[in-house]
Amino acid sequence: MEKTPLHPIERKVLASLTEGPKVFDALVISSGLLPDQVRRSISWLSSKGLVTTTEVSSAELSLKATPPELKFLEILREGGGEASVARVKNALGDDRGFSAAMGRAISQGWVEMKEGMMGQIVQLKDKQAGKELEALATLLKKDINEVSIPEGQRDSVADLVKRGLVERKETKTVSVTITDDGREALKSAEDLGFEKLTPELLSSIRATGLDVKLREIDVTASAPVFHPGRRHPVKELIAEVKEVYLSMGFKEIVGDAVQPAFWNFDALFTPQDHPARELQDTFYVKGLRDQKIARSGVVANVAAAHESGWQTGSKGWRYRWDVEEARRLVLRTHNTAVTIQATKDSGGAETRVFSVARVYRNESLDYKHLAELHQMEGIVIGEGLNLRHLMGILTKFYGKLGMSGVKLWPSYFPYTEPSMQVMVYYDKVGKWLEMGGSGIFRPEVTWPLGVKKPVIAWGCGLERLLMLRLGMEDIRDLYNNDLGWLRERSEIASPQD
């Protein structure tokens, strides 16, 4: 027979099988190999016809509860071989248990009924009644393999399993048997030499002059698929956006996900009866309010701006502002709730900050809407700022993210005037796409906060941009946790792609 090239671990597995068939766990122990090595070698050897595999089932049995008929017999023996029906019922605890035990005891011929002075009596017919079942129950108190049950008692075990008194846990394993071809292959296998060149082998060569043969390596063989840990595509784009902002001289700010309605709406000159504040758009925290919000200082200025325009020359919204409404806690609907606080904290000094974080909207989920999404927002505070500066910053920002053009279309937002919709041109799809809103904060927003310089601001969605990058049609696919998709899409397309 022609010599068969066998891998060293194949030879070890075949050698272990010459003693007879082995289940997988026993083969791992006898071969001295790792479970994965044995598993691979079985697959190789099976494909070559050198071993055969069969599935072997085994079951462990354990007693969960004593059969009620044994308790029934125990009560009779304690009573000298008989007891009243009333006493037996009371001892077993319920009519259902009594009926089951009585029925089985009568069907087995263990007991008989007779009339007594105080009613019906149950009498034991045979002192050895139920001894086999007692012995079986004792055997099953410790976990035992099903094959250890005597043949004559297997029907009784099956009945106990069916009644839920015995638990049966079945396990399946693979039994491996060497074939005649496998034995011949092992005998005639070519000695392929050493698998690794180790320091110990080199020392032996120097000491003895041994002529060492190393096993050949197939350099054309496919390498195993390797899936290293890596960031989610959303995290990768967030990191890229942050890098772009930082490269443009911005500083990152963060804020709480739960905000008072004052900072989420009121400070942005959004009237308290605006539709955006309704439950169909906003998640409110039930029963909680920020009691630190009081009508004094900045809060009083904002309230006056709503009611009459304060010192801005505006007429405001001309309604009675309610501090209790401003105290309500919400899951922030935009990161402007964070950047507006940075505006107040600036004290009017020149500022350039950004925030990239999750926001929450009470949206109906579909292919382009999520209840949780990320927004990338920024503000710049400085003397003489206007729409040209805003357009320049947005053009540069989106240019660094791979967009070749930016348009600002007139729009409306309660807290900016003028307001512009941000449109970007994405070369890969050849379309103008809506990214978010921008504008210059109104005096009714900034003056009550103590800031008289112009403040340019913008807020744009992140997931929509990522969908374009990855050529996706359904925004929900970003968060389905599909490992296959995550492995294939582990790297988002770069702006140069």
C-alpha cells in the first residue's frame, strides 16, 4: 500500500483508536490532544475513510419525588398492616395523591378494601408489597446511567419519568471507530519528520549530529478565518467625526441624557405650547422634576423673553410662562440642550465647542427613523460672525468627511434666525442629501444667557451619514447586532473610497 501522508495529530488519534472505539471525551484523554485538535482530526480522517463515526446517546436518571404509592404502603405498615381511608388521606395531604396511590396499589394487588366499625379500611395483602419499587427509588436517589437499570425495571422507570417523579437527562456524543483502511494507513504512514524546529531539537542536532527531517508546510493552503475584536461602525464614525472637529480647533463637551425641559426647550426660545414638546415627540420622565429651576437670574430672563421679549426688542410669544413646565425632566431630544448650556457658561467669551452623543425621539420606527440616534452638534461664539462663517465651517467639516459640496437652504427653527437646512452632496450616490439644521441663535436665546456676541450653531444626524457610507437602505440594520454583517462591515468606507 502506498504510504499515506498523515498529519501528526491524525496519527495520534488513529493510534488511540487501535485499542477499540472511543467516544469523543475518551479520545481526547487517550490521545493527549486538545478537544479542537481531536475534532479537526476526526473530520479529516472521516473524509479520507480512515475512521467512522456514530452518534451515541446516554441518559442520566435521578429521583425528584418519592412515588405516592410508597408513602401509602409506609402508612399501612406503620398501622400494623392496615389503616382507615380517612387516616391515609390525611397523611398523603390531598385527594389527588390518595387516589393515585390507592389506584396503583390496588392494580398491583398490594392492598384490599374492607368495611370497619369506623368506615372503610385499607389492608395490606402482602408484607413484601412494593419492595421492588422501594429498591428502585433508593437506586435512583443518586444519579445513575439508564443502562444500569435492570431490564425488568425499565418499564417502571419509564412510568416514573412519565409521571414526572424521575428526571431523565439525555446526552449525545460521538463514538469513533478506526476502519481497516485506517489501520493500514497508520502502519504505512510516511514519517513526515518533526513538526516544529524547537530550541531543544537544535540542541540535540548539535550534540548528536542527528539528520533531522522537518514536516513540509503547504504554503498555498487557505488560512483560517480570523475575526478579531473591533469597534462597531457607529463607534468608528463617531471617532472620525470627533477627530475632524478637534482638527478644526473645537473642544468636546458632554452632558446628561436627562435634562430639564428648561434647557431642552425653554432656553432655546421654544414656546411651552409648541408641538415638539408634546408626548408624541418627547420622552418625559414620569413624576420627576428639577426643583432647582426657579424664576430668578437666567431663568427669569428666559421667562421674560418668552412673555414679552425681555430686553431684546422682540414681543416674545406673549403668554404666561410656567416654571413647573420648565422643571419637567425629559430625555434630551437634541444635543442643543448641551451646547446651549455651554453658551451660557462661556460668559460671552469666544468659544468653539462640539458634542457627539445620543438623543431620544418618540418616533415610529421604520427604515429611516430610530427612537435613539446620534447627533453631532457644534457652536461658535465670536464677534462679527455671520452666515458666511457658518457656511465655511460646515463646508470644511463635511469636506473632511468626504462630501464635496454643502448647501444651506432657508428653513425655520424657533431658536435661530436666520435658519438654514444643511444639504450635502455625496459623490458616491450622486445626490444632495438633508443632514440637519443650522443658523444663528436669536437674541431671545443668547441675551437672557448673558451672551451678546453672535452664536452660529448646527446639529446634524450621524446615522444617516453612516448609511450612505455603507450603502444601507434600512437604518435599523445598524443596531440588529448581526455578527455576520458586523464582520463584513468592520471597517467603514473612508472619504477617499
